Amino acid sequence: MEEVIIQSVIRSCKLEELDEKERQLVEAAIKATGNSYAPYSNFHVGSAVLLENSAVVIGCNQENAAFPVTLCAERTALFSAGAQYPDVPVVSIAIAARNSEGLVPDPVTPCGSCRQALVEAEQRFKRRIRVLLYGTKRVFVVDGISNLLPLSFTDGQM
């Protein structure tokens, strides 16, 4: 049997180490946590997507008593960007979260469904998306969703 080793590269930095545009994107994601509707989990997630045309589109999680109907912040931002700017590639996405104690100290990562939606966005526009995962202690910087979802399912496999 052959062993296959898959490595991901995730960098860690302080918010202040990001360039101005990336800091503003993270700040938009933090602000978007305030728009979240999370009466069941009290876990408020905000996301901000930077498009190639410099537009920033925000999203936040929207919970529902019928849990499968709930939608995550990342997908609300991605899908809203797709509805408003259907032919404009996504450059980067920032994600932040807060709970009853405030902004979370460690970065929160996208769920599997959101990772798959990000894979599709990369495939659609044939460009990597930079992912900024915010926590008060540090920010994870990920160049391309394949670093968060190796062996992802793509259209080329169908």
C-alpha cells in the first residue's frame, strides 16, 4: 500500500499584521456578526467577501427552528455576492464569530458545506480564494480552500 501525505499551509498572525484591505475585510466580518440571527445557538458568525471589483459583500448566519434550513455566514455572503455580481470573482473571504462572552479567541473555520461552496467558487472563476479566519488571539491566513478541504469534490470528478 502506498501512503499519500497531504499537507496544508495555514499561517497565523495578529490582526495588525494584515494589510489595510484585509484588516477592513476582517472588520466587516466582525461587524456582520451583529446582523446574525442565532436565537438557538447564540453563536453569531459574520463573513465578508472581497470581490475583484473591490466590492465587499457581507453575510451572517441565519438560524431556524428547523435546523436544516439554517444558513451559515460564509454561504450567505458568497451567494449574495453571486446574486449581485454574478461574473465577478471572489478574491478573499473573512470570517469572525462571537458567543455570549464576546468575540471568540480562536479562529472559527467554515463547516463542510461552506468549504464545498468555496471550492465551487474557486472552480467557477479559476482562482484561489484567500481565507481570513479571525480570533481575538490570532488570525489564520489560508491561501486557497484546498488547504482547508484537501481531496475536495470538484466538477472534474463527475
